[in-house]
Amino acid sequence: MGVLHDISRCIGCRKCEAACNKVNSLPPPDRPFDDLGVLAHKRRPHAGTYTVVNRFEIPNRHSPAFVKKQCNHCEEPACVSACFVKALKKSATGAVIYDPSLCVGCRYCMIACPFDIPAYEYDNPFTPEVTKCTLCQPRIEKGLVPGCVEACPKEALTFGTRDGLLEIARQRIKDFPEKYVNHIYGEYEMGGCNWLYISPVPFAALDMREDLGITPAPQLTGGALAAVPVVVSLWIVFINGIHAISKRKEQLAEEEKKAAVAQGIKTEQEKLADTVAKLKEKARADQEAAVKREIKKALEAADRQTDETEPALESSSRTPLETTPAGKKESE
Amino acid sequence: MNQAVPPGKTLLTPFNIISGIILLIGGIITILRFTQGIGAVTNLDDTNPWGIWIGFDLLCGVALAAGGYVTCAACYIFGLKKFRCAVRPAILTAFLGYALVVLALHYDVGRPWRLPFPIFVSQGTSSILFEVALCVFLYLTVLLLEFSPVVFEWLNWKGARYLIGKVSMVLVIFGIILSTLHQSSLGALFLIAPSKLHPLWHSGYIAVYFFISSIFAGMSMVIAEHMLVARFLHDKIDAEHNIESNTVALGFAKAAAFLMAGYVMIQIIGIAMDNDWKYLGTGWGLWYLTEIVGFVVLPAGFYAVGVRERNVKLIRWTSFWVVSGIVLNRLNVSLVAFNWQLPLDQRYFPSFMEIMTTVFIITLGVVIYKFIVVRMPVLHGHPDYPDDHH
């Protein structure tokens, strides 16, 4: 269900505001609803005020335009997709309904809403709530039309199914092409709304943004959310892979170090053994040489003695000669 | 704090007096906030639902806590063992950062006692904020566990210390994945409001911007933090930490310079993708260029020069520059360039009490940081665990 707001019919009497206040049992306003002086300033919905009417002076037009502002009950609402506790839901009637029993009060719905609708009870310390138009869901369920629609004296508001309202809107534009701009606001904006507007002046002149695009809000964040499982799975692979590579590098470096050390030790040991063997060889050679030298010396000494004692040999005993072999034996 | 004060020394140090006054003011504002409501202490309104408690405390707090996962990744995943001394201070900063983010959220949300709702009661899985909440919750738990060895060593609980050491690699990997998701999703939060955030800051790549910038933010925080610690808590740092801090500064500055260059490249690609060139000539464009050139391109150049000339002092001063650039970026996205089309009288500027609450929370962090590093083996090794940090 939804409502068609024909801006060309609205006279800014604020009867819808009064009815809204009454049917929703909202707190009494600062200034009474029949005080049209409030229209001097642009207003937006606040805590305790679900809907407001604003006046717009249009250049080259003799009378001002009045626009009612309230929740547009989007087909695919930004606030619903933004709520991280599902405190906002799109109901079967088309109304976007707030459940205060879940709300944490993060106010992300207010960030997300392209129409600046949800308001917050900042001055309530213990049970603050987000407040916004309910499309009079409780009345719809009872078979009644929303309070504002019922109260409108000029039939500027029409309640019905969205398809039915679109048909009515098209018909009016077709029947009075000089009276309306050819644009049903809410038909495609942000994926479409259950609250529709037709106007005698371009919507931009009524502070209604025409640059919102036709992309439903959930699609704006869908890509980022879809990336989550991809990032998780890829990261697990990458992180473990990089970790494994750096571990393996470390291990290889360690092994290389060990191998190099082992090789070094081996080379050194071989060198040492070689040196020892050479030294041993040299020692033996030295020893042999020494022995040979001693023998030679002894033999020479013996020879000399023999030569000296030769003349005496013939006259005396041969004892010195006999001692030489004994000395030779000792040196060995 | 009396344990830290040797007998004969007074508790009335300038640090204690100033932080005491701030904590007192913070306490008064806390009472006001929780008895009179958010409206009594903030300038928030229905059109500007997020103020500096989100823009600074949450967005900057998380970005500047990125040092934790970045240092862990450098040391344990990429195997840069020389960064090991930076791991514990970085994890402490990250843990305190996240803990204070959660504390700040208690001030900001309407019904803080329901903060566990998105995880335990009603899961709004279509929301980016759900991803943020889940990641904050899980990563805070991971950081608590990653930091717990320090506490166990301090308390001399050998069994618990041994057990946590067994799962340290799992924690590191989990922490990196959560941080990636979480840093990027903070940027993705703003994807849903293309009509409110200025096109130069709103981009399909905003999640990537937030992630990449968090990496060099984290690196710069580690460098900057060491400079502050070396100045004010130098007696708590052991020789090994002091020597390695130069290696860390040079290594992170080099990596950050490359990352910042890449960041500027993807910013340019983002502008080209959305064809936002026309905005560069406007006042907003000038502000955007101030952020990108003045706080990314220039400090990246200074980092590069610092690395080439091995000028650690230059790198340390540049790190503060980079950190302030990250703060500027997060504030631009969440506050300055958000609702840019509204007339000035409908724009938000924080109230005195909002600012004081933020100062209070930062002070709380500094006091707790000091309390911990004075007592626990963070900036110096523990004699029983000479070369193990996890």
C-alpha cells in the first residue's frame, strides 16, 4: 500500500500534521497546528513529529507550493538494510516498521536514509527511540486509511495500492499535462517508494533531490558484503602461503648454514689430519736421518780409531774395536 | 600508581595533575551523558546523527590501532624478525585503541547495554555495521589474547603463558583477517550514502582506501609511538628495543612510502572511475587536494628521503604528519564532506563536552598505557623469556 501526494492540491493547512499527532498519540507541539507561521522555515521530521508540511516560493509563479514530508516507505529501504539488529523491517503492507525493543541507538539508519526521515530522541537518557512515520500500519490493519489521508480537506493525499496509485498519477499527468511536470517522484527513486508525488513544479525546487538515482540502497553495499567471504578465504591462503614461504626460507638458510659449518669443519679436520700425517712422516724421516747420521758418525769415529790404533794393534789387545759394535747396538 | 613511585617521590607530577583534571571533567560529563541523555552533552541532531565520537573516536581510533596487525604481519607472517621488539607495544596500543573505541561507543549509542544485540540477539546481516560490530567484537577478543602473554609473564603464570604461546600463530592470522575486514568495512559504511558524502570522498573503492590507509597509518603510529615512549618512558626501554627501533622506523617508513604512493594511485583511479574531475576545481576539490597532496604525497616523499639518507629523526617527525593526515581523512569522510550540500547553519560542529569526552577517553588510554608499560614486560624483555614474544 502507499499514498499519492498531489502537490498541486496541497494548501498547507497542516491538518495532516494535526491528525498524525492525534492518531499516533504524539506529544503536543510547541506551536499549535493552526499556526501557519511555522511554514516560514523549512522543517523536517523530528522526535515526536512524524510529518511536516513545508512551503516553497516558486519564482515566476503566483502561489507557493506546499509539500508534505514523511517517511517514503521505500520498496527496498536504505534504513532496513543498514540496521544491524533488524529493528527496521519492511512489512507486507509496504510500511517500514520500527521495533524499539531491538534498537541499540547507533543511528546508522539516519545516516543511510537519503530522504533524512528517521529522527532520534536525543533527550531521552534511558529509552531513546528512532521515530518515524509508520504509514499508520495499525490503522491499515484495522481497515482504516492513514490519519493524514483521512484528514486532508483537499484530497491532496490518496491512499491505495502502489500500482493503483501509479495509474492514477499517470492519468492525472496525461489529463492535465500543462498542470504537472512529467515525473512521478518515488516511482524509481532509490529503487522506488510506496509514497508517490506529482507536482506542478520541478521537484528540485521543492528540496526533493532528483540526483538520488534508481539504485536500491541494499545494492550499494551488496558488493562490499559479498567481498567478505572472498577476502576471508583468500587471506587464509595468502597469509599461510607467505608464512610458509618465509618459514621455508628460514629453514633453508638454517640448513645452508649448518651444511656450510659442517663442510668447514670437515675441511679443517682433513687439513689437520693431513698436517699431522705430514708431521709424523717428517719426524720419522728426521729420526731415520739422525740414526743414519749417528751410525755414520760412529763408523767414521771407528774408522778413525782403527787408523790411529792400527800401528798399536799389532802390539796391544783389540778391545777398542770390540766396544764399537756394542755402542752401535745401544744407539739403536 | 603508587607502586611506580619510589618512596620519597611525590604523586603530584605535572602528568598526574593534568590527567587527573581531565579524568575528573570526563567523569562529570559521563554522569551528565547517562542521566540527561545524548542531547544534553552533544551537538548531534537528526540531520547529523554521527559526530566526533564516531568520526574521531571510532574511525581514527581503529585506523591508528592498525599498528597491531601490521606489526604482527611483518614479524610473524613475513618473517621480519627484527620487528619483534615492536610487536608488544603495537599490540598494546591496538588493544587499548579498540577497548577505548568500544568505550566511546557506550557514550554514542542510545542504549549501550544493548551493544551485544547485533551479535547475540538479532543479526542484521545485510548491514555493513553488522560486519563492523562482529569484527570489533572478535578482534578485541583476539587482541586480548595476543596481549595476555605479557600479563601472564608479569603475574608469573607459567602454565597459561605456555598454553597461549601454542596458539599464537592462529591468533596472528585471525587478527590479520579480522583487521582487513574491519578496517575496510568502516569505509564501506559510507557506501550507502552517496547522496550525502561528497563525490571526491565517496567512491566504490572507499573500502580499499580505508584498508590501505590503515596499513600506513599503523606503521606510522608504531614509529611515532616509539618516539614518544623514548622521550617520556626511556627508562623502561631496554637496549635491544632501542637498537631495533631504528630498524623498525627505516623498514616501516620504506614500506609506508610505497603504500602511500599506491594509495594516491588508487585515489586517482577512483576519481577517474566516477569522473569526478570537475569537482577538483571547486573549494571542495582544493580541500581534497590538501588532504591527498599535503598529507599523503608530501609525507610519502619525506619518508622516502628519510629512508634513502637513513635519517631516522626525519622519519619519526614525518610519522606524526602521516598520522594527522589519517585523522584528517577520517574526519573528512565522516564529518566535513558528509552532508556537504546542507547550508552552513545545518552543519555539525562538536560541542565542548563532546570534545572533552574525546580528550577524556584519549587520556584514559595514555594513563592505562603508562600503567602497563611501567609494570609489564612490553618495552623490555622478560628475563624468563629471553627471545620469545608470543
